[in-house]
Amino acid sequence: MKAAVGDRLIVEGTRQGETRRVGVIVRLVHEDGSPPYMVHWEHEKHETMVFPGPDAHLLGQDRPTESRR
């Protein structure tokens, strides 16, 4: 998974009752766009460092949905 600042990170809920989390990548740790990412979560109004798992995918500003990798 390779990201850029401004991409949306979507983490699907994997258990019953869990909701989808959507955040915007605000900072990259590695110049090549590899994880981890600093993400600002839309509905939670805070930022966290994220190591995306298999339940996550990216929506880029200039590219279509990236498959889960």
C-alpha cells in the first residue's frame, strides 16, 4: 500500500456492530508512501499513527480505488 498526503484511508468494520472508519492522511512517515501514516479521522476529530491492516484500502485524490493489499 502506497499513499500520499490527502488520500483517504478507509478501514472496514470486521465485526458485527463495527462501523467503517474514514480518515485523511495528513503526514507520511516514509517518503515512498509506505505505512505507517498519520491519519485525521473524520468522525472522531483526532489524529493517530496507523499501520493499515487487510481491512483497509485507499482512495487517492488522483487515482481510483486501490485494492486491499
